[in-house]
Amino acid sequence: MKLTEKQKRFADEYIKSGNATQAAIKAGYSKKTATIVASQNLTKLNVKNYIDERMQTIENNRIMTAKEAVEFLTSVVRGDVKETVVIGTPMGAEEVEKEPDVKTRISAAKEILKRYPDNDKVMEQQLRKLTAEADMAEKKVELLNGGNGEVTINIEPFKEDI
């Protein structure tokens, strides 16, 4: 059985507010009978099914799919996503949009590779090299900014060596 236009408006308002009486009033039912009509509408199978279907659609649209996650991670790796950062200037603070740094890109690339179990060994080694280069660049900046000069080297064994 199909919903009347009022029932549909009632259901949509009820989904928004969670208040059946107010939903009935907003849908066009009389204030005098709104509580009774609201209660009756919520027991009608066609109205209940409509509400359940709409809630499921809303829930499905709110949760990221695996494809969306991989697309986002890819846009991070490619530098398409910009990040807003606040930097200090002689005139105060200023907001600037910048591309993700190398470490963030590497992290996103690792997340993508986790989803592909048969990933290429060459790609894995390239990722290790990029990580090492990023670590070295970070240490250089630290030294230039007055770091203590200590250098720590982390050597990860090749997977074949484990």
C-alpha cells in the first residue's frame, strides 16, 4: 500500500526530528489530533517500512565505501588533497593551503598497498627508499635547526631475510 503525501511528509519530518507529534504537525495534521495520528502512523506497516528504507539509505550514504577510501588515499599520494596550516608571519598568523608532506604520502601509499596482497616487490622497495629519503631529509632539517647531532639509523631487514 502506497503512502499518502501527508504520511510521506510525516515520515520525512519524523526522520529529521525524532519527534512524532511535531512531525505530524509539520506534515499538515491538526494540532489537536497530531499525537494520535503520529502514534497511528508509526504503527502502519507501509509508513514503518518507508522510514526503515530511508534510514538505511541515509546510513549507507554516510559510511565510506572501500572504493572511496582508496580513491581518497590515492588523491593524498598524488598531492591533490590540500591541507590548511597556520604559519606565523611578522604580521601575525596566516592560513596557507599546502600539499601533503612526503611522510603523509608514504603513509597513504602504504595503506593502498595493504589492500593489494599481490603488490609488486619493486614497488615495495621503492617505498622503502622513499621512506629512507624522507627520514634523512627530516634529520637534515633537525640538524640545521640546532639539533644535537645524534643520528639514529634504523635498518629494516628485507622480507626475504626474515
